[in-house]
Amino acid sequence: MRAGTSAVYVVSDDVDAVHRRVVAAEGEVLEPPHETRFGSGAAAFVCTVRDPEGNLWTFGTYRGPSPE
């Protein structure tokens, strides 16, 4: 894959801490921490950043559907 063509979702219990680390490192924040809903209707607290190669990283509290 070419650099800048990936997007990753990473589960985090502390999205605000991830955001603070990105800001302290002078990283590029595309979406600051905020509440959102996914297509399933599930709520999550997320932020999205871009790494130096252009890849997108979304850090959020959504852990996926719970097993039944």
C-alpha cells in the first residue's frame, strides 16, 4: 500500500489523553474528541488524527458489538 492510504480504528479508554499526546507532539488533529454515533447507532467518544505519512487514525471508546 502507498503511504497515506490507510485508516485505522483503535479502541481507547482515554481518548482525551491520546488527543493531548498528539497535540503535545504537534501532530495533526482532524477531529478533536467528540461524541458520535456509528451506523449501528452505537455511541462512542472519538478523535481522528493524521500521521506524518498521511494515514488516518481514529481513537475511540466503541469496542464493537457485545457477544451474545
